[in-house]
Amino acid sequence: MHELLSRVANLNASLLGQEFYELNLYDSVREGRRIYCVSEASAQWSDMDGQIMWDRTLVHSFPTLQEAKEKYAGLKLDLAKKGFKYSDMD
């Protein structure tokens, strides 16, 4: 699952001054074992660079898909409380 969240309903609007969060839920193999990961990254428009600049990506790892889904839902709820309630998946 991959989702882009913003404060603006129209994702085709001008990027000037906008800020985004990307959430991603995926599985991976580490040391021969399947794990489930949730990554979160933020991005915002940079006037100096004239483009969207991505900040660091945080990755949370879990042994079960259920735990990863719960983390994803929690992060999404926290971002919605900060105004990032519009999704490219809606």
C-alpha cells in the first residue's frame, strides 16, 4: 500500500508552498525472515530549488502484517490531526 497525503484536496493544484507526507506499507525479507515495514517520508516545495524536496524517510519494521497495519493507521490518524487529510487513494 502506498499513499500520498496533503492538506490540499486537489493534488493537481500548484505545488508552491505545499507539504506532503508519503506512507508506504510493504513486506521485505531480513535475515531470511519476512517482515512488514511502514515507511513515512515528508516533502515540501523548495522555492530555492524550484522543486519538491524530500526529507528523510523513517522505516518501522514489524513481525506481523497486523502490527504494520496498526502502525500505518496510527500514522495516518496523526497526520490527519495535523491537517494532512487528503489522500491520493480517495
